[in-house]
Amino acid sequence: LLGCNASSYILAHNHPNGSASPSEQDLSFTRRLSVCGELMEIPLLDHVIIGDREHVSLAREYPWIFQTRHVVNRWLRSLNEPRQAKNLDGDLPQKRASRRSR
């Protein structure tokens, strides 16, 4: 995408089993790609799954997957928030003083 100087993109793939129904992995992967596209300002316009005799447009059937601007904005705001310094020593187990009796 970056090497092609793309302004947007569409993803398409087939399902070898012939069904165009999206799997949970398809939906999750599409959501992650949509967020990445927003971050790079190269939006994912659609993800089309092709079956034997049908196809499914995720942009048409699952439009909420492509509504990622709020996710990206929240993440960008979190980068600008001051972070509290963590006491790393507090997370470590305390060493016990060993006493030897003589």
C-alpha cells in the first residue's frame, strides 16, 4: 500500500470450501486491517469474500467493522496523555535478610 502510493484499498479472498460466509477470523482480521488503514490514512473500503456461486461484501453486511476512527482517535489521545511513573521495585519480591545463627 505504501509502495503503491495507495489512497485506499479493497481486500478480496476466496473460501476454498465454497461458502462466502465470513468466519470470525475474517471479521477480526478485517477490523484490525481497518484500524491499521486509519492509522496510515489509507482506509480499507471493503473486504469481499468469494464463494463458489456467491460473494459477501463485509462493508455492506458488517459496516460497523469499518467504523474505526473512534478507536484510532482514542489510541492517539492515549499517546499524548502524561504517564504516571511506575515504581518497578514495588513489583519485585523483596529479598529477605538471611540470618545465620552461630
